[in-house]
Amino acid sequence: MKNFKIVPLSERYAKKIRDKGIDDFENPVVEQLATGLGPCRVSLKPFNKNIDRRLLFTHSPFQIHNAFNQPGPVFIQAEEVEEYQDVYRFPEQIKADKQNFPLTLVGYNSNQMMVFTQLVGEADVDELIVEIFENQPEVAYLHARNAEACCYICKIERL
């Protein structure tokens, strides 16, 4: 049984970013043709290079203002998309493409302090998430990040 839930950026939040054209840090949102695979932080699907239009903006996945409140660049589709739905499994297109999506899982406690990190490497990310939540009781939630670019992909909540 899964002990986790994948949490993408919400389409509601994405709509706010699209409508305002300004991110939560007062930076202008930049629209561009996709030059990389992303993924979109709402659908958690890779972009189609040189086809999809994406929006670049600054996002912080944290609620508490402290040293770990790491704002950084994220991409979403320029057009409205459906939020990632298969929330009890890590997105298959990301999971299957270890070359383009090298992953790190970063664990935080309920006070938003980093307490755990692990490169996914060749491991099965779904199995690794289950193992972390079973063996690391201090981890309240995880962030999946690109291990090379360090950018935020999604939140993973403990169930």
C-alpha cells in the first residue's frame, strides 16, 4: 500500500500566475517556446521541445519563511492543463527518463527544516519514497527536485 501522495502545483495557482503575469515575488512571468523537457509543474508531463509554449516564473514550495524557503525557477504550460491525477504513483514519464530527469528526494520536518536527502539514481522512485516514509519518521514531506539543476518538481506528502 502506498504511504504517499504526489502534489503538483494546482491549476488554480497556475491560472493566477497566467492571469496576473506576475509571480509571487513580483517578477514578470516569461512566456517562451520550450527548449527543454521541464516538466510542467501542474500536469507533471514533459514539454515537447520547440512545440509547447511554457511560462517561467519564480516559485517557493514552502509555507514558512526561513533559511530553507528556497524560491526558484519553475515552468508550467502557457495554456490551461489538467493537474496530475495519478497521485499515488510518481509520474511515469519522469520516472522512466532517468537521463533527462535525474532526481533527488529532499525531506523536511513539520518545521520545514531539511532532515534528509537522497539521490534516486537507478532506484525505483516509488519504492524509494515508500521506504523513506517507513524508515525516516522525522520526514513530514518530500520534495522531488532535479538532481542536476536542483529545481523543484513536486511535493510528496506522507499519508
